[in-house]
Amino acid sequence: MEDWSGALVDFTAAIVLDSAYTESYFSRGFVHWKMDEYEHAVENFQRGLDLDPAHPAHEEAILACGLSFLELDDTNKACEIFHQLYRLNAELARDLLAEICE
């Protein structure tokens, strides 16, 4: 059984200790996503992307951000994010663009 609430507390504590640690924002965003808290997920993914645009998980965070916007019924914003992802990794974004945005 996943303890998402406990993980949220842990990642928040990590951010308090080091607010520049990108991984904590990506991880907390994922936890919010798993808890169906998509607005909070987007905030965390975007904060992590702002902190370190060259982070190894950059593309995955952009994808998760776009998927979060889909869950929020904001297809236009999701497509905007997927187009951004396409410029970085066409293969990862191609199907999403074809299915959702075209």
C-alpha cells in the first residue's frame, strides 16, 4: 500500500531543507498527481522545471505536467505543453499530439 500522504510530508520537508533541490519538486508533483491533486502537481512540476531546465527528468516532468492539464480538463494548455515536449522529444509527444491535439 502506498503512503502518498506520508510521501507528501517527506518531500515537503525536503523542500524546506533545500528549496533548490529540483528532484523534490518533481517527486512531490508526482505524489500530488497520484492523489488526484492535479493543480498542485502542475505547480510542483513547473517549479522543478524553472529551477533546472536541464534536469535529466525534464522531459518526463513536461509530460506529467501536460497530463495533469488533461486531468484538469484544460486540453488547450495540455496541447501547448505537448507541443513544447515535441520540440524536445518528438517520439515521446507524437502520439499525444495526434490523439488529443490534432
